[in-house]
Amino acid sequence: MPAKKPAQTAFGKRLVALRQARGLTQIELAKVADTTQRAISYYETEAEFPTAAALIPLARALGVTTDELLGVKPAKLDQGNPQHRRLWKRFQRMASLPERDQRAVIR
């Protein structure tokens, strides 16, 4: 696995912050935005913006406008109901349990 490179551009830093605020990995964001993890990594670490065709699905996947994603407007990192965020974090913790324990929690 390659070493993590820090975000080098303002866009890359913004994309990382939005992705992490939503609790998404690069792979999860790539699936939702119909792209590859490699493309997400490239946008986060290199001095390149996504194409216009890729920008809209990225913004939708992150729940922000394209203006917020590009930095024209400040992004709202704390969108959503706090109760939903807590439940989502609990779900993520449950997903990391062994399958047997997951079944026990569901019952």
C-alpha cells in the first residue's frame, strides 16, 4: 500500500475535509460518485481539478453544491441531523464486528 500523501491544493484539502466529515473512505466516495478510488486520490493529492463531468457526481455524493466543492462558497461541514450522524457512527462500528456478533446485535 503506498504511503499517504497530504493534500497539496486548496481543492484537495477541501475534498478531503468534506469526505471525512461525511465519514466516507475514498473507495466509498468513488462508488457513490461513479468513479475510481484512484481518481479520488488524484484529486485530493495532485494539483488537478476534476473534469466538469466528474464534478457534479462528486458534489452530489458529498451533499454539497459545486460552488461549495470548488470553494466559491464556504462548505457547510456540519450538515444533517446530529442524531443521524450518531446512528451512522454506531452503524459503522457495528459493521467492523465479526459476522457472528453483527447477527447478535441485529437480533
